[in-house]
Amino acid sequence: MFSVLSNRKAGQCDGTTRRDFMKAGVLGMGGLALSDLLRARAQATANGQPTRNTSVVWLWLGGGPTHVETFDPKMSAPVEFRSTVGAVQTNVPGIELGGVFPKMARVADKMAFVRSFAHTNSGHGGGTHWVMTGYNYPPADNGQGQVKPGLGSILSRHRGANNPHTGLPTYVRMGGILGDGPSWLGSAYAPFDTAGNARNNMNLQVPMDRLGDRRTLLRTFDTIDRNVDRSGLMQGLDSFERQAFELLQSRAREVFDVSREDPRTLDLYGSSSLARQLLTARRLCESGVGFVTMNYGGWDMHGNIAQSMRATAPALDHAVSAFVTDINQRGLENDILLVISGEFGRTPRVNGSMGRDHWAPLSTLALAGGGLRMGQIVGDSNARAEVPRTAPITPQHLMATVFHVLGIPQGLHYNDQTGRPVPMISSGSVISELA
């Protein structure tokens, strides 16, 4: 028997718990084993409707990124409104980004920037819930949990919780975000959480004196493979126990092991944590994962925003430019959509502390891939980057566009906890300039 860590964490702010695998025994275990979880997910898959094999990587900039210093620098505005870090010209004539994004500027022809994204909740919790689910829920600002399903969980419900060919989860979380859980869709559609125990639980537990280093661990896997083959125990496992054994030992382990990449690809991404997360996300999507979320925080910049941007933006600039270059070099630009968002923008006028405060009336989005039309600005803001000058693009419009990329019907309904059919999208349509 081998086991995986069974340390349950407290519930998250959305009311769900982190996905921890409990224990996986070669002959099965009592209680909730990984094989039991796979049985539940197999039933969920049977109830799903497999669709397009496209994927979304959602990069969340927690804290509320400034729209002015990121993708709408407004250098013609008065000094107290324009970007405090200047602007950089991109490789698309007429498009400028904030001055701390020179690498993204060089791949702007493979990206699209939405400058009229807007809603009306300037609270961290409520704004996040709105963007991640498509629905406003003001009590989230006071710590109340999620009341609508998140996009990844909707996809998991629609496609089935596991990819039928690889066994990998449809929805993977690499960093928690309020509103990214299943709500009343049920725990079968919660994300596989790689940032907490779930990722650790994919490593075989052996006595401490035998761990040594990574090579010892890998040799332990190999020994178990041979021992199982000789003993014939695999023949005694039902399909779900076999799937649990194989998932923990091989495919998932390989997908998460970025050292298997070509050295040139590793050089492209570099060694930063965010870049390696995006590389892992690309590998997951290639292996059948449909939705990956990650959270790169630190954007709640109420003071000295220029200094904060120069400290925080370079890692984002490098990681995103590497990811965009990579998916295009590999011919995946129609198969993987990258979405970069936060809960809201920042006040257009710099405050007395040389920072910017919460501002839901306007923010920006950046997108890449997904078979959408790239190399453009979508929508526009007014002269001082206060509100959309063109028709606002709302979280529901973004949600409809993601549905379009993933092949989810726009009119999809699921029954809530009372049995009432509820539309996943109640307003909004695909962003026409992109589709």
C-alpha cells in the first residue's frame, strides 16, 4: 500500500474545500480513497457532454491591477492621469502598453487588449466574484462565500470532470481565487488544487530514511512498478483503482515535471515561479486539461504605484511573453486561450500617496490565442481613462467569449440546489471584435 497526504484544509472563502487526495491503496482503502473520487468523477463524466478540445489558462492579477499602467497608458492625458511608468510602443502600429511591458509589446500582434471592461463593484471580494462567475454578489465583500459556479467548474460539469483519454482533471487550480469553485454544481466539479495538498499528494510517501533525493523517489516508483507486475496485483484492481494508481505514478507526474521540456523551452520561460506555472499550464492543456487558474497577486497599489509596478510587472511581462511565444511556436494558438484579468481597475487620478485606489467603472483585459482575432485593441476608454467611451464589455461578455472558445452552449442551464433551472449566462454575448 502507498498513501498520499491526507491533511484536510479548512474550507475556502467560496465554501468549498481544497482538493486533497486522501489515500490510494493498491488494494483499495476504506473511506474516501482516490479511487472513490475517480468513481465519482467518472459518473460526472458520464453525465457530461464532451465538446471541443480547447483550453483556457486564466491568469488572475489579485488585488486589482491598474488599467493605466498596464494596457491603457493614456500618455496624452494630464500628468495626474497618465501612466506613471510611461508607455512602450508595441509591434502593432498605434498600440501602446505601459512602459514596464517591453516583452509583451514585442508579441502584441499575438494578443488583444480590452480597454472597456467594466462593472460596478469596487470591493475585492465582490469584484472577484463578479469577474469569475459573471454575477455580482456584494456580500462577498464581507467574506460571504460563492453563490454562483465559476467558469472552470461549469466546464467540468459540461465536459465531465476528467479527460476520458488521459484521466487528468478537466479543471486544475494552481492558485486560489474567490469565485473559482463549483458552488451548488457540487464538489465533483471542484478544481484539482495543485497549489496545496493535491499537488503534494501526487508524490509517493516513503520512510524518511529512504527519501534521499529526487532520484531515490523516482527509483521507488520504478521498484513498485516492477513489484506490482511480478505479483499480479494490478489484475486484482478494478478500473478505478488502476486509474488511481496510474494517475499518481505516471501521466500526472510526467505532465507536472517541467524538466522534461526541451532545454530551449526552459530557457525561453526562465526560472521564475510565474513563468514555470505558465509552462506547467501549457503542458496540462496539451494533455487534456480544459481550464487552469493561477493567481499572481500584489496589485493592490494604493501608494507609490510607479515603484510597485517596476517591482511586480517584470515577472509578468517575461512570463506572458514566453507563454504567448511558446503556444504560437507549437501551433497551439487556436487551442489555448490565455485570459489576464483582475477584480477591477484603479482610480484614474493618482492619489496623494502617488498610488491609485479601487475603481470598478473601468479596467482592462489581455487575451492571447483561443482562435480569436489578435493584434488589436477592443473597446476604448475616455480621455482620462475614467469610464468606457465605447459600449462597456462586462463580465458576462467575457464569460460568453470563453464559452465560445470552449464550445460551451451560450444557453446552457443547470439546476440549482432547489431544482430550478438556472442559466449560466443571463446577459451578454460573445465579444464580436474577437470572434
